Amino acid sequence: MQFEAKKNDFLKCLNTVQSAISQKNTLPILSNLLIETDKNRARLTATDLDIGITSRVDVKSKATGSITIPAKKLYDIVKELPEEDVTIVLKKNNMISIDCGQAHIKIIGLPKEEFPQIPTFEDSESIELSQKLLKEMLIMVGFAVSRDETRYVLNGVLFVIKKGKIQLVATDGRRLALSTKSVGENTKLNKKVIIPTKTVQELIKMLEDDGGVKVTFSENQVFFDLGHTHVISRLIEGEFPDYDKVIPEERKEKVKIDRSKFLASVKRASLFTNQDSLSIKLDFSRNKMVVSKNAPFIGEVKEELDVKYGGKAVSIGFNPIYLIDALKVLEDETIELELEDSDRPGVIRKGNEYTYVVLPMQLI
């Protein structure tokens, strides 16, 4: 194996694939990435057995071959090389030499045979989506995924594809985010799978604002083809909660709020929360909302905002983080918040495309 690559292109490819490597790996080979070359491309692959990422970079190849190299070490070395083309040559005893400008480096690796085999996928069950659409949907729901490892089935995003629509759902039991988009009436695929949060976060970083992505499903894995980059992930097994049952019916009476002002006010109030008192208070009356927090031994904050509201007076407590997470990903100038009572969920809707349900907290 011998090839020459542009430093920045090679570094970008290294950065993409090493995201798949877990610091908790017990097998030494899983700390390595696999490098394979053909006539004009080098293909880099890394995996932690739950997620695998493959990315390709254009190179000038003089000899094909393959080797696995410690991923972080290789990335750190290439990052510090001068801004010149990088030449990599496979030597004897699984050693590679790296030449760039006046720098000459050698690293010992392991043979390809010890690296896990990456599965191949048939196209029997697949769908093509816009990268921008999928990225936006993942951002709109990804923050609501549960971090509680004991609630395994909630540690991912539910993908539901049926009747020409795709729905992405995430919940941690205290809030729920649902994004719905049309993917064409001719789409016959009917699929319901849970994709782990690590895969979701990696996709958010990789997906771009143009181009397409082909998503292919097998019995317990999913494959995302982004062109130069491929992502393979296991699926979470288990039954996701019936999310339709926890979404309240739409209320006619809504609070119309300037999103950016609401977000800023909630952020300020959140500064007065602590582990013993996590909630902030929202008081609603005719065309007025008051955001407040009184924290013993810390201080208090109170801020009045103009809103459009003609319903009954309501006082309700929320975890401010749950509000901030949703308000940050929404782009509308004005949002509509549906409220019923102090012990009923608050709901933010964006037509039929987005629903966010958040449970209230007891005011302390």
C-alpha cells in the first residue's frame, strides 16, 4: 500500500471516522481504524461494534493494500503535519511510514484480518431523503432522548415510515418531541425502528444542507449512504411507548409569545435554579406572562413579557432546560404555547409538522 493525499482532505476523513470509536473499548483492535486503498481512493473505517463509519478520500495510489492503525494517534500526527501532501507507505511487520515535507514518521499497526467485518446491505428496504430534511428533523427531536441507561428503549430516536410520511420521535419520560414530514405518496415502505442516540448525534454532524441520503434497513441494523461517507448502526430492540396517547388534543386557547424574548427570559431565570429547586414559574394572565424564580440563599428574578392570550389565569412550573432546548431549535419568530392547568402538560406545535410536549414541575 502506497498513496499520497492532500493533508486537509485526509485529516477531515480521519476526523469523520474516528467519531465511531468508543473510549470504553475492551478490544485493542477497536481503537484502530482500517485503511484500504484502490487506484484513486483510500477508504477509512472505524467501529465500536454498535456504530461503524466509513469515509473515502481521493488519493494518488501507487500500490493497493490495507492496514489498521491506532485512530487517535494517526489523527493527532496528521493534524500536526505541515501544510503539504502526505505520503503513506505500508512497510513490513504492519508498519506504515508517513512522509510530509521534512517530517518522517513510523507507526505500528495491526493486520486487516483482526478488524471486525463490516456488514453489507441489500436494497430491499430503503428510502431516499434529502440530507437537509433528515438533519433538521434529527435536530428538532434529538435533544429529548433519554440519558438514563436503565430506560434502554428511550436511548434513541424512533423512526416511523408509513403512508408517505416519516415521523421522528424522542422522549425521556418528562418531555416528548415529534417531527413529521412528507416523503411522497409513492413511498410504500412501512418501517418502525429505534436508532441509538450516538448514531443520531453523528448524523447531525455529518449531514449537509444539500445532497441526498439513502437509508437502508436490515433486521437489526440501519445503513446511511451519504455518498463519500457511510454510517452503519445497530438498532435498539424493544417496544417504544405509544407516543400518540401522551400528546394532548389541540387547545383553541393559545399563548402567542416572541420566541427569542421568551428564550432569553427563561435563560436568565434558570440561573437561579439548583438541584433542590429546578423549576421556574410562569404566570399567565390576559396578554401578559411573568417569568420568575425565587431561590433561598441565592436571590430572585422576575420578568414581565407581553404576549397574546385571552384565556384564564394559569400559574405553572417548568424545568427551564426543557423549555430552552425546544426554543433553541425552533426558528419561528413567534411560538404558540398551549396550556390547560398547573398540573397538565404544556404543548408547542408547529402546524402538523412539529409537536413538543413538556410535563410541568411542582413549584417550590
